[in-house]
Amino acid sequence: IYDEQTILSVAQDLIGSGLARAGYRIVWLDFGWASGARTSSGQLVLNPGQWPHGLAWLTGWLHAHGLLAGIYTDAGRSGCYGRGVGSYGHYQQDADQFAAWGFDAIKVDFCGAAQQGFTPRTLYTGFASAIRDNSSGRPMILNVCNFWTPGQLDGKRPTYANSSYGNALWAPQVAQSWRTDTDIGGTGRIVFANVLRNLDADGAHPRASGPGHWNDPDYLGPQLGMTSAEAQAQLTMWSIVAAPLIIGSDPRELSRATIRMLENRRVLAVDQDRLGVQGTEIAVDGTGQVWAKPLTGGRRAVALLNTGRRTIRIATTAMAIGIKRAGRYEVENAWNGRTSTVAGTISAQVAPDSALLYVVTP
């Protein structure tokens, strides 16, 4: 259980560490901010011990310090297993309330909703309409958190179309981001195999992603079980696929080295490139993968990913990554800033469970 003081402490750490300045600006209240209790008129009831100053005061504090505020609800009658807050039957009322409180983003879960037999597209379309029509006229981001994989509920439900794999087929019309696979760390710990699993699912629908509408492979989890090389590989690959970058770790517990990794401006620039194109896998050779992403200015980002247990050499060419033909190319290592000039071949030794990231310019 967290409370106002927890959120203020996390926010102050984001500011003090430089993470907010690097772009990690939305402080998102996830499951646990509300019991789901309502008044006789249906208004959500806050626990005054948890939120002594109220949520409008909290979002005001965050805004005054250059941050944004996000909140959570479930599309069903409650959250998972009948616990927590659910907005079914109160979509407009809750959207109006979240806007009045000053929130900038809403994560709408589908945990309780799926257990209660609902269909995601119908419910999310309704919630998106409520957000658009909120009584404050406040713009708010909608994140579709339908994380279920086909058959995960009972062996038959959901179907592919109603699962996280199917979100990309309809969610771009109603939301700003949508999950593409199940939770990356359901126990609070992350194993690298789950990173690779979610990367593959996210890569299945690259054309669904674009400016303002993004595939979401789930959160970044440095220091939650992965090695530092694996955590860096996750950020590398999330940047190649233009994923929303959400820190699932407690920022107050991150080492200085981890914070420097998360703040790397060259890597973040690849993720946040204004062209907004999701990168794709262009070659696989054994445990070696090559991913490429078009960037503004005719450049290309290239990730060399090793999913195996031994160091291997991974190589590609300028022609393979689709860059404009030139006599020479500048290749910048996005992680350390070192540059080299090549005639057309990009290659490197890549350690196990690691990824290298380059920006290639004619």
C-alpha cells in the first residue's frame, strides 16, 4: 500500500536524480490508490489517511514541479479477483473525476473485466469516448492494459482477437498506447527470457505504432532480477521499437550507474525520434538478431542483439538496413558516444544476453 508521502518521495527522487529532466515525467498511481468504495451517487471515495490533502492537491504539486500525473482503474466492475477499483457503469463519472482531479493519463486495466466476461474493444471504446467528453475538457492519455494472452483465463479465453496479441488491431483508433503481451514481471521480478518474449510480441505489429499511438511491451525493470547487461539490452530494444519508457523499479533504490543508463540521451533520442517509426527485425542468424529503425535526417538506428549464452559476432550492411547509398558511413555507438567510419559493414562482438545500439549516418 502506498500513500501521498510515497508519491511525493518518488517524485522528489525523479527530480533530484535527473530522471524527470531526461523525460521520465509521468508519476503514475497504479493499483492500490483506491479501494473501489463509492458514495450513494457513485462518486469514488478516497481514504483520507492515504491521501490527506486529496488527489487534486497531489496533481497540483506534481504539475508545479514539472511532472505529470497518471491514475489507474479497471474496465470491469472491480480489479483482479474482485479487489480494488473498477469503472464499469461509471466510465463518464470516473473520467470526469480524474479530469477534475487534474490527471494527465489513465491506465485502464482489463484484469477484472476479463474475469467478469467482458470484451475489450467494446469497453475501451466506451472509456475512450468518456475521456474525450470529460466535463473539464482535459486531454488525458489512455493506456490499454489488456495483458491477457490467448487462453490464459481458462484455457479457451480470451480468444486471440480479445487478447493482448490482438490489441494492436483495434486500439490505435481509441488509445495512445496498448499492451502487446502479458506482464513482463508478474511476481515483481524480471527474467530476461520474458523481455525477449515481450519484444517478439511487440514486434509483430510495427505498423500499428506511430506518432501519438504506441505499442507497449510493458515496463523497464532495472535491478529487478536482470543483470546490468540485460537491463541495458532491454532499454536498447525498447528504444528500437519506439516503446513508451516506463520505469517499473522504485527509482529511489536505483544505483547511480543504473540512473546514468536510463538517462543516456543518445539512446533516449532513438526511442523518442520524431519520425515515430517502430524498428523491425531484419535478420536472424542463430542467437544473433539485427534490428533497424529509420530516424529523422535519413539516419538509421541499428541494434545487434545476442540472445545466446556465448559471445558472437553479429554483422549487417548499409544496404540491409535500408539507408541511403553512400561511399562511407559514420557509425556512432549510442551507449558510449564513440564514432567510427565504415564503407558499408556494421559488425561487433556481442556478449551473451546483451545488445549494442548504433546510429548510422551517410
